[in-house]
Amino acid sequence: MTSWKSQRRIWDISQTLRPGLPVWPGDTNFSFERTWRMEDGSPVNVGRMTMSTHSGTHADAPLHYAADGADAASLEFDPYIGECLVIDARNVTGDIDVGDLPDLESADRVLFRTFESFPHGEWREDFKAIEADAIRWMAVQGVKLIGTDAPSVDPQNSKTMDAHKAILAEDMRILEGLVLDDVPAGRYELIALPLKIAGGDAGLCRAILRELT
Ligand SMILES: Nc1ccccc1C(=O)C[C@H](N)C(=O)O
Ligand SMILES: [Zn+2]
Ligand SMILES: [Zn+2]
């Protein structure tokens, strides 16, 4: 038998898609059901899912926050694969601002851990967002992708979407809903490819971090 054990340690930073997955208030719940069942005599099991494009761990496509923005199927690979810096922002009070940022070590991709423990079982309205100034500051430093364990880079009640707009203006990319509980701050290889959904305003991701060589 082939052994699939990786030489380098891998952290799964994806939420598990399942019924009961916390979703943005008012958005579509995640559901999964079997349409063909082996116990009913089918030669195979086949399922069907219903979900929001922003379920669990996902990448926002620019189309989510710009009417003429790129859809999920048009997203480039490069922002979603490569070296990243995980920042521990658990002790930040309020939203993440420029003064909360450590030395970014020339990272192209930055992921923020804000939760002490990821809320797998409940929706948390009080998540930490990211200030537009902090986004612009990261852009100046060369950051191309911003990720967070929070469900959005803007506060839940935002009407102005300042962080998303700053990200649009800087042509950066976004990952939301990462699970970083077991990941010490530092540098990793990120792999988080969004699903290729034509017209999609976001793409669900299986996101992992891999130990660097
Ligand atoms: N599902 C929604 C319904 C209404 C308003 C926002 C959302 C979001 O999912 C926000 C989000 N994840 C974001 O990209 O910031
Ligand atoms: Zn989103
Ligand atoms: Zn977003």
C-alpha cells in the first residue's frame, strides 16, 4: 500500500461543512442529504448540499464587494498558494489597527488569529474586524492576501464595508472563516484554493498550512 504520510507537518485550517454550521445571520443554512443510498439498494451513495457561498472557510471573490469584480471562477491561483505569516491578534482590543500589526517580515500573505477558541458551535457577533488603515498599511508592505478566522474583515453591522473597499482598491484577496486554534504564530506555506464557481461571489475553500522546509 502507498503511504501518503507527508514529510512536512500539515495543519488543517478549514471548518467542517455540516448541518448546524454557524452562518451569517439570515443567510442560507448548510444542509446535506443523501439522494441515493446504498442501504436502499443503490450501487453508490450520492449526496446533495445547499449552502451560502460564504459558508465556513471561504475566499471572497471581488464580485462580492464590486458589481463588476471578478467571480470565483476567474480567481488567480497565486494569492492562495505560497508563504504566509500567521499573526496572533487574540490580545487586540477592538478591531485590528495599524498599531496592532507586528513586523510583517515581507510576507505576501497575512493570516490573523483573533479567536481564543474557534466558535464551531455558535455564531459570534462580536468578532474582530480589520480597520481599513491597517489594510492599506499591509498593502504598502506588499501584502497580497489577508486571511482571518473571523467571518468577515468588516464588522457584522457595517454598512460601509471599509475593509472590503480598501481591499478592492488595493486589489488584494480575502480568506475568511479560517480555523487557527492549533497554529502557533509564524511562517507557513498556505494552500487554500477557492472552488471554481461561475458567477460566484465567493468560493468555499479547503485551507491548509504546511510547515516550511
Ligand atoms: N453571508 C452574508 C450575507 C449578508 C451580508 C454579508 C454576508 C457575509 O457572508 C459576509 C462575509 N462573509 C464577508 O464577505 O465579509
Ligand atoms: Zn465572505
Ligand atoms: Zn468578506
